[in-house]
Amino acid sequence: MIISIWNIRGFNKPIKHSAVLNFHRENKVDILGVLETRVKSNKARKVLRTSFNRYSAYCNYNKHNNGRIWLLWNPMTTKVDILEEHAQVVQCNVKHLVTGMSYYFSVVYGSNNDGIRKALWSSMTQDCGPDDLTGSGCDFTWFNKHEAATRVYSKLDSILVNSNWAQQFTQTTAHFLSPGISDHSPAMLSFHDNDMPKRSFKFLNAWLDHPDFSKIVVENWKGNIQGNPMFRLMSKLRNVKHGLRKLHTDHFANINQRVRDKREELAQCFQCLKSSATSAVLIEQEQTLSK
């Protein structure tokens, strides 16, 4: 089971929707808190409907007009009951439908106002006494994306657990990945390997841009197949699938591996920046790989 939090620093652009979807799928995330969306309430429904229609979602627009906190979860593996919401925090009860494990989960995005933020942390500290869960990955979870002379790093993101959590979930670990399209690192809390079933066929949106895509679909669909309507439908779909698999083999083979290689290069770049934070060469490399 995987929990994740990511301050995305603006969530209006489709490229960021795709990045979050890829992150969600590749890491088999069960529930994801997306922070600092900057999406107005009148646009949120469209974003969720077009990009995240396979996920259940909750946004705290009732408490803040910018929807500072979004929750996205996989309804096939996770059940979420919202217990309380504020402008800075959404508290919920989460049940993992595969293992039956349940826990309380709070997603916090503190206010820029010192007094308001301190009041929140004071209240949470009194209620549950959280401690910072030791993590791995990026030492600094935020950077300003400036050039070498003005580059700044800081640890702004944390995963906090209380003593009850530490006693009940002894194998949980925190990991902070490279920021990618954001200026904040996504934070992941893992219970154990989440072995979700894999699909035998996946549709790649990149196929739509290939000049032969429509021709392949039409030619494989229009075959004269005998039998009842359901048999004809399934046969046509199977023929189209075979045609698209050949298209993939001929023109898109290993594209996912190439994307993973680039992301690994970016992650290695951030590792190098940990010891050479103002290196102009590394910063130029990071900016090129982040595009």
C-alpha cells in the first residue's frame, strides 16, 4: 500500500495532469494528496472529469476557493471517508480494500500566514504528538529553480506519524523523489510492495499522433465477421488490438523505457546536486531534463 503527497505548484496545465497520472500508475499509489493546485472551483470539475475520471476525488473548496488540497484515490483498492476539513488540512479515515488495513490520514498544506500556520501545528501537536518519519531520497524537498548564483534548497515537506502509528505499522518507510515538473519533491509512504494486477493491453495516447493510426483502426474494424452481435464486437476489438500492437512494435517499442531512463537521469542529477548545489553544469542539465 502506497500513500503519497505532492505539492504540484499549480495544476491547471495538462502536462502536469499527465505527470501526476504517470506518477500515480508507476508507483502504484493508492491515495495521493495534491497540494497548491491553484485550480479555481469552476474548473476543477472539468479537470477531474477529463484527466482523472478513473479516480475518486475530494477537494477542499468548501474551505478555500483555490482548492489548496485535493485527494485522489484508486476506488478499486481504497475507501476514503472524509472526517473533517479546513483551509489547511483535510482529515480522513482510509481503508485498504485488499488487505483490510485502516488508518487515519491528514493532508496538510500550511498557510503562508505565520500565525494561522502556527495555530494549526499547535493544535495537531496537542492532539496526536506527531514525529518526523525518517526518510530516504532527496535531503532537500524544495528548490527555487534559479541559476547557480541564486539557487536555494530547503526541506519544506515531511511525513509525520504518531506513536500509535509507529507501533502498529512498524515497516512503513518514507521516500522523497526528485521534483520533476514541480519545485517540490513528491513524498511517498510505503507499507509494503503493492502488487496490483497488471493489464495485458494498454492504450498509449502517443498512438493517436501516428499518421497510420486511423487507417489501422478502420481496416481492422471493418472485417466481415459472422456470429452473434457480442461475438462480432469482441472479434473486432481483438483485431484492432492486434493491429495496434503491431503499430507499437514497429514505431513505439521501448518508449516507456526511454521515458524511465530520462527520469532516472533527472534523479541522478538531483543526487549530484546534493553535493554540488551551485554547479552551473548540473543546474543546466537539470533544467534541460525537466522540460
